[in-house]
Amino acid sequence: MEKLIEQFSLGLFVWMLVIFIGLILLLKKFAWKPILDAVNEREEGIKNALASAERAKLDMQNLTASNERLLAEARAERDTLLKEAREIKEKMINDAKSEAQAQGEKMIAQAKAAIESEKNAAMVELKNQVSSLSIEIAEKVLKSELSNTEAQTKLVEKMLGDAKLN
């Protein structure tokens, strides 16, 4: 250290000081300002990126809440539509059952009416056949009985006797 002090030159020191100050001024003018501006720009960019990320996070939270609300609404609407569809299905089934029952009762009534009509027609036909047979039998019996005169007289007297009783 003593050696440095012994070799100290004031002229050299001044020149070094001038060069150092000049270098600092040059650096300040040409290097420090651009470096500081770049650092400040980077800091502002980072701040803006953080703010954008925070806004995006809030937007995502809002969007998620909105999506959940829409999903809940869609589920409620789906449940309502399914309930309405079930009610319509039940109504259609009940209407179809009622209509089928009414049609069945109508067909049964028509069948009963047709059976009754056929029965009446058969009874009329049977009566007609019975009366025809009775007339034919009576005619044959009368022909055989009226073939002799004595039997005719007895029949007439019997009929007259029956007529007086009434």
C-alpha cells in the first residue's frame, strides 16, 4: 500500500477522474437511460400482465358462475319438459283407455241389439212355422174328421156348446 502512495501522481489522478466522470456522463446519456427505460417498460409489462391475468381470472369466475346458472336453468327446464311429457303421456293413455272402453261398450250394446233383433226375427219365424204347421195339422185333422157326416154333426154341436159357455 505504501508503494501505491509513493507512486501517486496527481495529474494521472485528475485525468482518470475526468475520464471516469466523462464515462459516467456518457453512460448516463447513452446507456443508463435506455437500460432504465427498458427495465421500467418491462416492469410496466409485468404489472399489465398481472392485471390482465387477474381480470381474466375474474372473467373466468364470472363465466363459470354464469355457466353454472345456465346449466341449472337448463336442468330445471329439462325437468319441467319431462314432467309435462309424462303428464301428456298419462293423459293420452287415460284418453285412449276411456275411448277404448266407450268403443267396447258401444260394440257390446250393438252386439246385444243385434242378438235381440236376431232373436226376435227367429221367434217370429218360429211362430210363423208353428202356425203353419198347426194350420196344416188342423186342416188334415179336420179333413179326416169331416169326411164322415156323423163326425161333422158332433163337431158342430160341440162348437155351439162351447160358444154358449163363453
